Amino acid sequence: MGGLDNIIEEILRDAQNEADSILEAANKEAAETRIQCEKDKQVLIDEKKIETQNECMKLSSLLELSAEAEARQIVLAAKTEIINEIFEDIKSDLKKSDEYFDMLLNFLKISSEDGDGVMYLSKQDLDRLPADFLEKAKKAAKGNIEISPDAIDIDGGFIIKYGKIDINCSIDAIFEDKKNKITDIIKANIS
């Protein structure tokens, strides 16, 4: 039986060597797979970092744009408030000026029509109307003009009624008509 034992022993040794060789190859392949997985993991981490950085940069840009837009809105609101205050100051100064009634006569010359018209003024203007204003108004108007003793609810200027037609030359209407042009001029001078 010695020969059979030797054959069995040789078969077992060959099997063990084959098993060791397979195990060694498997361990080597597993190690290579682990190394490749680590490399792949690092590539994914680097890609995610870049992606996250890009997203952060986009978000930062959006926030910056939003902040700039909000700042522009605040500046615009402040400029609008300043412009409105300037308009009110100009209107107030205009109504107090010595040339106010001469200005009304110029508006009348430009705005009047042929025919009989009635000029309506504010209570404040009626109370301080120069004595010769009606005479000057009749000369400035294209047609016949009278001044109503009844005040109208406007803040300066006048309204002329020609029957069913009204011509609004109130200070507010004139400023509103010229508001865009005046606003552009004021905005150009406000820093």
C-alpha cells in the first residue's frame, strides 16, 4: 500500500498546491479590485467635490445677483422718493413765486381755444388773484374767457371749461404730462 499512499499523497499535494495557487490568484485579484475601488472612489469624491464647488459658485453668483438687484431696488426707491420730494418742492416753490400768475397766463395762451371758456382756479389762487389777472387772461386767451368765482379742487393751475370740453392745466396735470422728461433730468443729476 505504500505506492497507493504515495499516489494519494501526491494527488493531495498537487491539489493543495492548486488550491494555494487559486487562493493566491484570488487574493491578488481581490487586492487589485480593492485598489481599483479606492481609485474609483477617489475619482467619484473628486467629481462630487468639483460638482459641489460648481453648484456653490452658481449659488453664490445667484445670491450676488439677487443682492445686487435688491440694492438697485433700494437705490431706485430712494431716488424715486427724492424725485417725488423734488417735484413737491418745485410745485410749492412755483406756486409761491412772483411769476406764478404770469406762468398761468402763458399756459392759458398755449392751451386756450376759440370760443367762450370759463377758467376755474383753486381756492388759494382765487384768494390771491392779482387785480389785473382777468384783463391779462382775456388778452392771452384765443377766445373769450371768464374766471369762475367758484373754486375747484386742484392744487394750483387751472381748468378751462368750453361747454362739455375741459382743458386741464392744473399743476399736477402739467407735471404728470412732463414727469418722464423731468424725471430723466433729475435722475441724471442725482448720484
